[in-house]
Amino acid sequence: MQPSAQQNIQAFIGIDDDPINNMIAKLIILEALPSASVINFTDPEEGLAYMQSTYSVPGANHAILLLDINMPILTGWDVLDKFKTKLEACKLDITIFMLSSSIDPGDKQKAAENPLVSGYIEKPITIDRVQEIYAHITDPALTTRRNWTFRRL
């Protein structure tokens, strides 16, 4: 779901089992959007609990979730399944992008077919990509879901 142009999306949530990738993504996001809030989780369950406690309340600000696919305990697909069943109230407040090093066309197709996923980004994320995501999310006139997010940049 796209937020209105008036919503101030300054929150990014990362779920990735690789702490180095989390640190790099955070630095890049803050370089692109210095006033952004970035919180990363290496444990998907902790990330889900955080989203449930923070974004299940009325009036929650919008956030962008960058979700890795290949993680050892819960995969990104498992996280999406739990999100769908346990975080129904959050789905309007969180826009999900898969952020993965996977070049498997099946992963990209699966992401494209999942209604919760707004895009697929190949690691590493770049400043330009963060700015593009932010611009497209905050200005619905620029795009509709999927017409830009699944092309490789």
C-alpha cells in the first residue's frame, strides 16, 4: 500500500542475518536520507516483534522494510508468511522490499507475485536506489506498484 504524499517516511527497518550488510545498508540510507531512522535486526523474530509493537497501533508512521531472503532460521519468505498472518494490522504502514544477493530468477519471480512485496533490490543497496525508493513511495503520482521495482538497476 502506498502512503499519501503527506506521510513522512523516515523509518527503515532491515532484517538480514548479516550484521555487516546491515551496517552498510544503514550507512547508505543515512547518506541518502540523513534524517532517516534505521533499525536493523539479525534475528527475524525480533524484527517481527518490533514491527508488531510499533506499527500495529493506530496512527503509526509509515516505514520501509528491507528484507533479506536467505537467512538460516527464518527465510525472508517465512517472514512474509508470518507478516501476513500475524501482522495484518501493519501491512498498510510498512512497504516491503526484498533486499537480497540472490540472483535466482525464481526468487525475483516469487517476489513479483507476492502482494506484500513492493520490489526486489539486489545487494548492495545504493544511495541512488534509496532515493528512488523514497521518491516513489512518497509520491504516488510517480508510479504504481511494480512498474519499476522489479527491473534490475
